[in-house]
Amino acid sequence: MALLTDARLRSLKPRPKVYRVADAGGLCMEVRPTGAKLWRYRYRAGAKANMIGLGEYPAMSLQEARRERDRQRDLLSAGADPSTHRKLAKAREAAEKDNRFEAVAQEWLAKQGHWSEATMEKSVAMLKTWAYPWIGHRPLRAITTADMLALIQRPEAQDKIETAQRLKQRCGQIFRYAIPTGRCDRDPTADLRGVLKTVRVRHHASVTDRAKVGGLLRAIEGHGGTFVVLCALRLSALTFVRPGELRHWEWAEINADGTEWRIPAPKMKMRTPHIVPLSRQAQAVIEELRPLTGDGRYLFPSARGAGRPMSETAINAALRTLGYSNTVMTAHGFRSMASTLLNEEGWNRDWIERQLAHAERDKIRGAYNYAEYLPDRRRMMQAWADLLDQLRAGGKVVAIRAA
């Protein structure tokens, strides 16, 4: 039987039915009615005849097809069925794909349903920026301690110490998640204790001097940016919630009469529902904002689309444009400002702490606080808004503490 040649292969024409032309050693060319030409290897394993595909002509040349046939014959000589061997190889490849760091990380992230939306966004963004480009495609077992050291040293080299520490923490959680499922044997970040620079804990900068608070409030009213950001600044002062809670504020979370903002547990740091009584001043700001963003989901939507919240840097950026550096005032600093002044005025510490949504270690006491302090907190929040008006006006400030 004459062996196939390129000239003969090119001359093969399609027929109404599939037909095959043999080469040698089990290799043949299959010609389909569509004109497709496919290499096939026919063999016998024991008493069973079988056939597998090798590739398509001319993408796989005659010489390449013969070399591939020889590899399959070597497998057969070693006692392995080429078809079974191929299936096992594909299964291993699929398993390795499932064991890649990025795939396991996404699986782990999907199980963190207790996280707030802000925490999830930050974790996903951090892994996409600092982990996936270098180790995302690699199986977990192939990632070493040296690899992880190089990974976390990248943000550290840019003086992003907190990012490096959080990156190490998140990657360690992903490795430890994969150990019980058999996709890795150990956490390579465990040997990196003490290798990162430490960062000095800094409290969020805040303006607490009354005269300077008045100046800040007047500066906010002169904000030359968008009206949405202006309202966010006003409500940051009036509600003193965490910046992430503020920017994720949804219209549906305001109660029917507009006097309360009810934040669901998943959005809160401590995973406990939180109620923010809305003063008359806060309600007025909200009603001013409603015609602009009330048809959407968020009170403060992103400039890039109403379906996503305002950037986490928007309020801090606005404070910078007003002349307040990050060592003087921050978005988080409105909380310290309120805590300091309310305590100075003699308001009940428990009411203040509950309004700040700080954790109560005693669960029974915490339940009591949540249930019983709301009327008191309503009075306090209205008095707080009135105090801000007085400070903004620069007039004489009278005590806001109830008898």
C-alpha cells in the first residue's frame, strides 16, 4: 500500500459519506462531506478495536501526524490504552484548572456571604491587582513560601504596608480553605510571620475643636464640586456613620416617613442591623437630593454609572479640595468629631456608642441597648444637628445635653 503524500492529501475530495484513506501503522485520513480532513489513529487494545483523533489537516502536517501516531503506539506497547490515557490526561488537566489559585480564591470569596459589600469589593480588587497576575494561573501546590514572599513584597516596596499585610492574610485564608478539600497540603504564608514591616497604628484624623468644626462646616457649604458630593459631606457630619456605610446608602433603606435610615446587618461592620435617626436637617438634605438620584438605587451613585455607589475616595478627595489634608480631617473623622463633642456635652455614653454602632461585648446588654436607646438617640441626633447649625453660623453655642 502506497503511503500518503501531501500531494495526495490535497487531492482528496469530499464525498456524500465519510471515507478514510490509510497511511501506515494505523494512521489514516478521514474526509468528511463538509471537506474537513481529520487524522485518525486506529488500533487494537486486546480484542477491542478503537480509534482516536489526532488533529486536523493541514494544521497538523503529515509528518506531525506520523510522530503523534508513533507516540500513541509507544503508549500501546507500554500497556496503556491511548483513549483511556487521553481521558485521564484531560481529567488531570481539568482538576489542575480547578486547583489554580484564582479559581480557588473565587470559590472561597463566594462563601463569604457574611461580608459587607465594601469588604468584598476591596478584597476582590486587591486580589486582582496584587495576586492574580502572578499566581492566579498556578496550582496551589506549586506555590511556595518564596513565591508568596515575592508577592507580598511588591506592595511593601511601594510603602503599601497595610495592603501587604492584608494580602498575606487573604492569601493565607484561601490556602487554608483549600487544605481540607485536598487541593493543597499547607499554607505557604505561615512561614512569613515577622517578615513584613510593621505599620504604626494611626487614628483617623479629625477636627474636634468647636471653632474649627464651624470652619469645616462653612467650607463644606462652599464646596465647588458636584451636588451629590456636597450632600454626602453634609450627611457625613449629620449621621457620622462609617464612610462605606454612607456611600452604600440605598433609597429603599429609608423608612416610610423619612425619619430613619435602617441599615441591614450585611452592610454593617459588626453584622448587626443599625438604625440612624434622621434629624430634620438630614431629612432636608435627603429631600434636596431626591430629584437628582431618587430614581436609582443609591443616594450617592458613582459618576461612572447609577448602578454602583460613589467611589470610596470621593469624600476624602472633596476634603482635600477644601484644604483639609489627611492629617487634619478624613471621611472617617466625622465619627470622632461627633463622639468627642457629644461626650463633651454630657450625652449618655451608651447612647453615643450605640449610635456609632460600636460592638457591645455583652450580648444581653447589647440587645437592651438596641431596643431601649432609640428614643434617646432620636433626641440626641436632633440636638447634634442643631449644634452643627450653631457651629456653622459661628454664634454662641448653648448646651445640647438634655436634663
